[in-house]
Amino acid sequence: MRIGLLTGGGDCPGLNAVIRAVVRKGIDGHGDALIGFRDGWRGVLEDSFMELTIESTRGILPRGGTILGSSRTNPYKRDDGVERVRATFAGQNLDGLIAIGGEDTLGVANRLNEDGLHVIGVPKTIDNDLGATDVTFGFDTALQVATEAIDRLHTTAESHNRILVVEVMGRTAGWIALHSGIAGGADVILIPEIPFDIDEVCRLIRRRHERGRYFSIVVAAEGAVPKEGTTMTLAAGEMDEFGHPRLGGIGYALEREIEQRTGFETRATVLGHVQRGGTPTAFDRVLATRLGLRAIDAAHEGAWGMMTALRSADIELVALADAVADVKRVPAQEYARYGVLFG
Ligand code: F6P
């Protein structure tokens, strides 16, 4: 078979491990020819690609980012997008394409499949917000980075009797915030799914002071929002060129608000893209490898329109349509379970 590969959306640690696994199994296991499109769907639209061989993918397993480059280009946002994708498939004589991406990239993969093109998906994102898979690779690495940052902030917060606010990524899902906050022993965790009450945040911090703990760690997801009616000044939301809200800023808003309301010295740290960069954890390398191996086999089974997914301990195939139907968010009961640890 002749199979194309692409990585789309925000990069995340483990993408190269998938590419390597697909190439190794494709060439040595199935006798395939593989090409990699550059910069996500942009490479397919412009027929910009590179040959992928065992040699060209050597040494990439532990490397963060993606050797193929990535973008948020969406063929459905161009009038001639789908025709151009068809033309590339035909010109390249492709039997199919493996798209490694999150909600947006796999949403495109699903629509292309409905339009009759042969596409298989592999789920990735640090946000862990894709349905139909227990976890996405990249999440574990982001979690490690955020947890280590919280550990480091803990010691300096304690030395200076400060309130330290840590803003983490996650878009509209609070997985990174909740899990890193629990792992790092945060005193307050704010997630997008549950609008927060700033009075309650300050009450928890004051209670710690009353109990003789003069520092606190507040972990806030970038998408955390105050309850309706709260008087808090927030930065006006910007959009990126693909129509996604550009998140971020809640950490600094909380810094101002907590200091003003409690009188305790408060500082914010925004972890930002540090969470997405660098080498993947062992867990993410193994998961990415398993997903890649299954994806190339799925192509040989003709399982177009499917996505590889981790379900319990197994890698299974699920419909792309199911995976992109809903964003997977933190359930309210899951968050409530940890309430006893706050403050
Ligand atoms: O989806 C991954 C992610 O890192 C989100 O957590 C974050 O909101 C977004 O991408 C940032 O995107 P960009 O790198 O385009 O600013």
C-alpha cells in the first residue's frame, strides 16, 4: 500500500513515536511505501510531502514536536479544499491517509471519510479532551511538566508566605488542571467545567492562614471562568486565525483579585507551551507506539473512518464520528470528589 501520514493541530510529545511506529510496521511488516505531508492538512492541500523511510525516521522516538510540522489548516474552510485533497490522493496514488490529531484534525478526517476518502485517525492532545479513548498521548507528559512546576512553586511559596497561582493549558477541559493540582497538592483547583466563586477561593486561602499555613497554591485551567455576576476584570478574549478563542490571562486576573481581596501577596505563573514541548514520558512513548502500530494494521484491514483508541488496557478501533462527537470534559462528580482536599 501507499499511505500518507500527517500531524495536525497543536503539537504534543509522542507524535514522532507514532510516525516511527507506522513507518517501521508499514515498511518491515507490510512492505508499504509511506509519505509524510508537511504541516498538517496544509501539506495535503499543497501536495507538500517527504518520503518516510526507516532511515529518515531513525532516532525520533524520544523527540518532542513532530518531524512533519503541524498547522491548524482546515480544508473545509476553503472553497476548493476537498477537491484539492482528492487531487493529492489521486496524484500521489494513495491508498489511504493516517491523520494524527485532536478534535479539529480528526473532525476533518471524519468529514473526508464521509466524503469517500480513505482516512484513519490517531488521537493526540495534551488536553485529553477527545471522546472514545480513555486517554490521549501527550497528556501524561503535560501532566508531569505541570506537576513538577507545582512542586517547585510549592517550596518558593512556602519560603515567602505567598499565594502562587499556576495557569495551565487544557482549552475547555480541566484535565491538566485537576490532575496536576491533585498530584501537586494544590489548595485550590479551578477548571472550565465548574465556574468558580472568587469569594470561595479567598475563603479557602484565608482558612489556611487561620490554620497556620501562610502560603497557598492555586491551579487554574486557562479556560476557568468566574461565576456569572462576579465582579472580576478579565482580559478581552481574542480569536486565533482559525476562529478558536485564544485562552490565557485568568492567572493574572486571579493574582490581582486574590491580593486585593485578601491582602496576601500573590503572584501568577503561566506555564504555557512549556507543557507541550520536550521529550515524551515513557507512558506517552509506549501509548503513541501502540496507537501507531494499530493504525497501520487498520489500514490493511480497510478500516477507513476509524480511530485507534485506548480502552482499558487494549488498543481498539472506534468510529471517528464517535470520537469527535463531543469534547470530553471533567464530570462534576469527579471534581467534587476532591473538594475535601482544598483549602
Ligand atoms: O490543544 C492544545 C493546546 O495547547 C491548548 O491547551 C491550548 O489552548 C492551545 O493548544 C494553544 O494553542 P496555540 O499553540 O495555537 O496557541
